[in-house]
Amino acid sequence: MSSSLTTTKDNSIKTNNLENTPTPNLWISWNENVQHRYSELMDITSEEQLRDVIAKSKSVRVFGNRYSSSDISAGTDTLINIEQYNKIVNINPKNKEITVQPGITLENLILEAQNQGWCIPCLPDIDKVTIGGALATGTHGTNGFILAKYVSKFRMVLADGTVKDYTDADAEMDALRLSLGTLGVFSAITFK
Ligand SMILES: Cc1cc2nc3c(=O)[nH]c(=O)nc-3n(C[C@H](O)[C@H](O)[C@H](O)COP(=O)(O)OP(=O)(O)OC[C@H]3O[C@@H](n4cnc5c(N)ncnc54)[C@H](O)[C@@H]3O)c2cc1C
């Protein structure tokens, strides 16, 4: 396991809206309606780091671009920022599947799908959300379905740091489609 996990330099999150006035150890949502203290902030860029921090932490909360207006990520000592864990992992033209890391924005997922001649038939109002954040919170859109309807596989990091892959053949799949981060952390997501 990697030991290269880092807390951001001043121990504060780089916020879009308060970039020039960082307050140490204060998490702030996009519209500033949710704020809470934390002890430790981990910026992760790999599954190895994600597993490492989850295995070593008593409890964690994960966040992406902080557009959720609820206090779902409040009150936990260790926060994991997945914003930079945001690559496209695989494209399978035969099955029309695209696998991404959870920090990718909906915008970048849509662009890559378009490059393949595909589309995502359900879009929310904004495309700046991360896929991890959007799926966890049941984000829904234009056609009335949740975005997670179009997910065929989830790769999850569980509470002990182990990894488990789920497909439509697994009974847990529908629960994972709207789990509010309670069933583990998305490490990779395959859309079909
Ligand atoms: C202007 C605006 C318009 C919106 N429009 C819509 C809309 O049209 N339809 C709709 O349904 N919603 C809409 N939303 C809500 C939005 O889609 C959700 O709040 C979404 O969670 C935001 O994504 P995020 O990356 O900012 O998530 P964050 O706010 O960063 O995270 C939300 C929660 O998701 C969980 N989570 C994040 N990453 C992971 C992960 N990798 N694994 C497991 N759990 C994780 C955590 O519990 C976290 O607290 C809108 C929000 C805003 C601000």
C-alpha cells in the first residue's frame, strides 16, 4: 500500500468560491450553506490511495465538487477528495461501455461518450458534478430516471479497504444505484 497520501498544504480544501480565503480545516459546500470542521483531508488520485486511507481511518466521508446542498458529508474527521481521481479507465466499443473513475465530471463523461457516437439519455441541470457525487445522491434529469440507471458495473472500496466488483447479476446492484455513500466508495463506474 502507498504511504504517499498527503493532506493539502495548509490543511484546507481548495474551494472554488473561497479560494483566496482558506480557513484551516473547514469544509464548505459550493453555496456555503453547509460548513463543518474536519481533522484530516486526503486528496486521492488512485485506487491504492483510496483503499489505504479507508483501511486506516475510523470513519470517512467522500466528496467531489461539493454541489450537494445537504450535510451528507458533515461531521466526519477524515474527508476524502475524489476530484483528481478522474480518469477514463476503459472504453469498450463492442459493448458500448465506458468505465470512469468517480471524480470525472459529468461534462467530461458526456464529451467522451459523444466522441464515441453515444449519449447519456438522462442529464441533470448542471454538468460540473462529479460522477461519484451524482450517483451517490440519486441525481436524476431530463428523462425522469436517475443517472445510475445507465450504470452496468460498480467497483467499490468497502469499509475494510478491500475492493469488490458488482454487475447487474448481483442483488446489491439496485441498492448501489442510490447508496448515499453508505455502502462503500465508488472506485470505478461503468456506463452502458
Ligand atoms: C445548481 C445545481 C443544479 C442541480 N441540478 C440537479 C438536477 O437537475 N437533478 C438532480 O438530481 N440533482 C441536481 N443537483 C444535485 C447534484 O447533482 C448533487 O448534489 C450531486 O451530489 C453533486 O455532485 P458533487 O460532485 O458536487 O457531489 P458532492 O456534493 O461533492 O458529494 C455528494 C455526496 O456524494 C457521496 N459521494 C461522493 N463521491 C462518492 C464516491 N466516489 N463514492 C461514494 N459516495 C460518494 C458523498 O456522500 C458526498 O457527500 C444540482 C445541484 C446544483 C448545485
